[in-house]
Amino acid sequence: MVSASGAFLPVGAVTLGVGMGIYHWVEGLSWSDAFLNAAMLLGGMGPVDPIHTLLGKWLIGAYALLAGLVVLVLAGVMLSPVMHHVLGRLNVEDEP
């Protein structure tokens, strides 16, 4: 699990940075507010501050879709060793 998380946590960090950049440069939020909004979207909670610009609405909508996909991939990569171990303990074998 550690090696899988070490390989894919930079993907999560880059995704968070992209969201922060959108909120900071397009919506004009401070870096701390941009971090809060991007982290809330990446965590699946939704934005905190309202979005005012048309470009911001499009970019943040695309970022929300990207963030959801990244969270699913990260969860799958990090949980796959656990599921492999559990299935091995239950002696579940592949059927040919």
C-alpha cells in the first residue's frame, strides 16, 4: 500500500494544485481560500465560495469531474493490495 500511495499521491497533489490555480487566477481568491475550495471539491464536499465568472464556472466544472476521477483512481490503487490480501485469505481463485 505504501508503494502504491507513494506512486499516486503526486497525482493528487498536482490535481489539488490545478484546482488552486483555477480558483486563484480565474476567480481571484486568496491562496488559502483557493486551497479550501479545491480541497473540498477533491474530497467530494463541493465548493465553499460562489463562482462569479463564466470561465470560472466552466473550468471549475471540468476540475470537479477531474477531481472525482482522480479520487476514484487513488482509492482503487490504494485499496487493491488490501483486496488482493483479503481474497487470498479467503482462497478465492480465478475461474478459467
